[in-house]
Amino acid sequence: MELLNQVYFGNTLQSWLVASGILAAVFTFLILAQKIVVSRLSKLAAATDNQLDDLLVCMLRQTKFLVLLATSFFAASNYVVLKPSLEHILSKAIVLIIIFQAGLWAGAAISFWLDREVEKRKKEDASSTPTLGLLGFVARLIVWVMAILLMLDNLGVNITGLVAGLGIGGVAVALAVQNILGDLLASLSIVLDKPFVIGDFIVVDSLAGSVEHIGLKTTRIRSLSGEQLIFANNDLLKSRIRNYKRMEERRAVFSFGVVYSSPPEKLKIIKDIVREIIERQPHTRFDRAHFKDYGDSALNFEVVYYVTRPDMLLYMDIQEIINLEILERFSQEGIEFAYPTRTIQIQNSQT
């Protein structure tokens, strides 16, 4: 008993033994708890579609041995009396370890999100994965810069000047590479917002083609005539883009004219003839047909209908059938199409 009551470094041997037992017990408990929780959560994550449990498993697996040991030391230190200097060092070390572990957890969360996004976008737009990889790198870099600054601040380093220097340096770098950064941010916007993806047929101003590649700086489009069009991402997002791949249905408008000599009763049946022809075609929805105006050499009609599928070839096939049937029906009804004519009246006046 006397041996247990002997004092070493301000505490009895018994206190040191109890503290050691607490250290071992807490550390063993945390190790076992981590394994059990990870194992059960992994089974739960495999059985459900909820990604929150997958994220928790990913983060728990990144919990390092050092943070468990630091937690155990903290629990054991409450049972003994430490010198102020030693207690200060221990508290500083524990805070540093917690900041380090927080950085690992944040990095694991970023990697988890990035892996899911890459896996999802491989099926839709495989070329966007490098951009996502760069986005993940930048996010992790920001996390660790913040973690290092917090660590330095905890160690008593004045980080105000360092932060100011980083800010000034960042502004200088940003001004030097603003065009590249503009295209890079535009690339991130394209990847995240998805105004178009690989394979979409788009029209940019007067240029049109299918998207072949979305890179960090440029987007490449294959035009209908075969050449490759290259756009800077920043310039591309400043333009008006029409995405025909996402068209759900196609609006068709066409006009024709009949001769002025057409009798009124024939003009009245034209709308019904056109409606009947269009409604008889598959994948169409008639909208309207009107006697629009009096032209220079024709009575002009305008017709609007919808093709319920966006396929251009289907639209052209339907329009061809409609044109042929209108020609046939007008011929049967004795309705004549107009063509440009000019009547010249010559007056012979004798003087």
C-alpha cells in the first residue's frame, strides 16, 4: 500500500495506474465502438438508398487512431493533476489533433460527393469528370488551408499578416489569369447547371452543331458541315444558346397562297381541308389555319401545327405528306395556287 501511495510527478502511483487503466479502457472502447458502428452502418447503407448513412460510414472510416488516442488521454488526464505547463501542452495538442481530424472528415465528405457526382455524370457527360476533379481539388485545398491557419492560430502564430498576404497574392494571381479563371468558372457552371451536355444539338448565334467535348477552358462543337467549332466557355455562356436536344415537341408554321380569282365558297373550305389532312397524320396536333392577308398576287393562308416528337426527320416526312395531300385535295376542289403575276393595262388613247 505504501508503494501505491508514493508520489510521482505530483500524483500517487495509484492515481497514475487508475489513469492508465482509464486510458486503456477508453481507447479500447472507442476502437471497438468505431468498428461496430462502421460495420452496422455499412450494412444499413447497403440496404437503403439514403446517402446520409453512406456519408457517415465514409467519414467514420477516416477517423484516425491518433484522435481516438487523444480522446483517451483527455479522459485519463481528468483523474490526475498535471502541471500547468504540461496541461497547456496537452490541451494544445488535443485541439491540433481535433482540427486535423475535422479536416480529414471534411475531405472525406468532399470525396464522397465527388465520387457520386463522377459516377452519375459518366453516363450523361463523361467529359465533365476532369472539371469535377478540379473542383474537388480546389475544395480540399481550401479546407486544408483553413485547417492549417487554425492550427497556426492555436499555436500562437499571428495569422493576420499571413491572411492579408495570401489575399493580396490571390488578387494578383487572379488578375494575371482572369481569362483562364473566367473560362474555368464557366466550365464549372456548365457542369453543375448543365445548360447542355455531350451529344446535345445547340445553336449559338448563327452557329450550330452537336456538343462533342466540354473542357476546362473550351467547349467543342461539331457543325453540320463537318468542321469543329471551338468556343471559350466564358464566351459561350454569354451567348444565347438554343438547345434543340431538349425540345419536347416541334412547332411547324407554313404558308401558301391561292389566286385572287378563287370564289369565296372555296376559300371557306380551305381551313377544313388543311385541318383534316394534318389531324390524319400520326404524331401531330393541329393548332390553327387562317386566311392571313391579301398579298401582291395571292390570298395568303398561314397554318400552324405541332409535331409531338422533336425528331427533325419525322417532322420533314410529315410536312412532305401534308404538302402532297394539300396539292392533291386542292386539285380535286379546283383551288389554284398563286404564283407571282403582274397585270399590265395598256390604254390606247387617240390624240
